[in-house]
Amino acid sequence: MFEVNGILYAGSAKELLKIQDAKVTGDKMLLLTFSSGEKRVFDATVLKGDVFAPLNDPAVFNNFKIVHGVITWMNEEIDCAPEYMYENSYEYLDMEAVV
């Protein structure tokens, strides 16, 4: 069980994860803001296989959309689950918060 905004849920918080915002920060790198409020950096080089091959083209990779909390490319032909992106990303440390 976990709590979000004062509401108690059964199950895992990761089941409800959605991506609220995303920015390309480098070659196949995305800064993601999750519905939990967390910002994390995702290195898309972990996306392997023929289905993800078009993402090697920066023009395709940089042209993503967020549809119902999921990052999609190529008119929703390619997508990646927010839970997978969360599990395969690392915490983003905002340098302004550190200074």
C-alpha cells in the first residue's frame, strides 16, 4: 500500500506512474518528470531491437509525444512504458538546488 496526495492505494506506486514532462538533454537522453514529482534521466540506448532502431535517428528520437503518460514516437508506433523508463533511469540532481 502507498499514499499519494492523502489517498491510500493498494499495490505498488510504480503501477500508477505516468510521464508528465520530458526534455531531450543529449544524444538519446531524456530528462523525465514522473507523476510522482520525481525527475529522472533516462538513457534510451537501453532500448534494443528492431522496433527501436528508428530512434537512432536524432530527428525521430527528438520528435516524441507524451500520450496518456507514455512517451511515444512515430505517431505512436513506438512507445516505452513509464515503469520501464523509471526502473532504467537515475535520479536527476538539479544543480540549482545544490548551490
